Amino acid sequence: MDRFDRLREHIDVAHGRGLEIGPLASPVVPRKLGEIYYVDHLATDDLIAKYTGDPDVDERKIVSTDFVWGSNTLAEAAGASAPFDYVVASHVLEHVPDLIGWLDEVAAVLRPGGRLSLALPDRRYTFDVRRRDSDISEVVEAHLLHLRRPAVRAIFDHFYRYVAVDPGAIWDGLPGHDNPPLDTETAVAFATKAATTDAYLDTHCWVFSDATFVALIASLMQMDLVTLSFVAFRPTRPGDFEFFVTFERADGDLSQAERRARCLGSVPAIPSAAAQPSGTDVAARTSSVSRYVLSDREVALVEAKRKAMAKIRTAARVARRR
């Protein structure tokens, strides 16, 4: 099973209507496999112009874009073509300025029971290895500010700590890189450009390992900031640099409390790579719900956090209208 098979493993490509985000020249779901629509940040001709001469992209293979998603919402971009049975995105989520908002927009174009399939890089085996895991405070801040461009701090962090790595060497217990000096000059230059111009500087806005990603999402679920539940989770396998997650949109008839309980009950246990290198399928587990039942005190704390976040979001909306 290759990585594209893993991304398609928990979605019905043959019978469902799907949306792939950012397929560029290597779609996970080619049109020959089923009814699929493609969305990107630029129209087809603009993508070809942008990547012509890029050694990593064969512009001749760039697929035709059906929708353009930029300053508009994904629902606005897709229009009457939504809702979809599934959405798939390979190495996209880590690039988006507002992680929570992005998940919300994807959920908005999924039918109840629709699924989101993701491939995500594990920072421990990529050029992000010298960066720390993204903190929930940064994720919530980006959402409350409705960021549509990468935060200046993320751009600085990327260029400051960037290092080319050999994932295989890291798995073998070696550093995987020669530990070059931190690049202060480049980091300041690009951060300054981001802070003083309207240029969109693409970078990894969010970095995490397989385990810290799950922990982050679980915390956001507790605050009702993520309403998609886990369906499947495959940790980073030895020798690899990415992990796979499938989420599902809940039935629209669920109450807020029922949806939150469903989300928290779906959170997978995180095995070590050595203990379970082949991954874990959340759908195959039998004891996850009981493991994540909250105590009365925890329920009260979660409710207090939810109310506090609601007040903050309301205040932010009022401030933007002034």
C-alpha cells in the first residue's frame, strides 16, 4: 500500500463525490477514479505560470482547477457543487494560517458523515526538526485574528531553524543533519518582508509530531473549536516522515454536548512507533469511548473554557465591526 492508497483507505472514491485541496501535478484522486473536484489558491493558468521552471513540479502535469480558494471561504469557492462525501489534502494543513478556521471551512462543505483525509509531515523527520511543536495558544490566537497569511513568527521560525535532514538517518539514531548555524540574517529579512508588505510567504505555519498533533486536536475538541471526530489514525512509521489522519463530520442533529463527547471519545491512543509501527485504526478500537469519558469536574472545566472562548469570539467580532 503506497501513501496515496493510505489517503484513500477510509474514503469511498468510487462512489462518493470528492474534493481534493491543492493537488497540483500529483493528485491523490485522479479523475479516472471517481467524481472529484480540485481546488487550489490559483486558477490553472496561474499555477502553470507560477511553477514553470520549478524543478520539483512538472507544470505539464498540473491538473485543471475547478475552484479557487483564497480570500473567499471554501463554501463560497465550491458554491452549488457542495456538499461533498469526502475531502482529501496531502501536506496542506501545516501551511494554512488559521488551522481551526481551515477545519471549520472543510467541515462546512462536507455532508453529515463526510470525511476529511489528511497526510501530515512529522516535524521530527523533516526540515522542521529544530522547531518546537506548535502551542495551542498560537493556534487559538491565529483563529481569533482570522489570519489569512502566515504569521510573522512562523515565517521567522521556519527560516531561522531550517535544516535539510535525512529521515532514515534520524530513525537510525543519528542526527540526520550537520547542525549548521541558525540563519538569523535570512530569517529577519523574510520576517520583515512579511510584516511590512502584502506578500504571501508560504511556510509551515504549524509543526507537530504524530502524537502532539493528536494531543492538540483533543484540546481543541474540549473547547468546541474542532467538531470533526477521528475515524482513523496511522502514526509515523519507522523510516518515514509523515502520518495519516481521517476525520468525520458529525450528524447535524447532535447537540453540542453530544458532539463534543463523540469527538473526545474518538481520540486515539498514541502508541510508540516501536511498539506499533504499522499504525492504528480508530474504527477497530473497542475501548476508546470509556477511556475518554470526562469526570464531573472535567466537564465543568470544559464548559467554563467553552463559555470563555465564546465571550472572546463575540468581543473579537464586535471589535472588527467598529
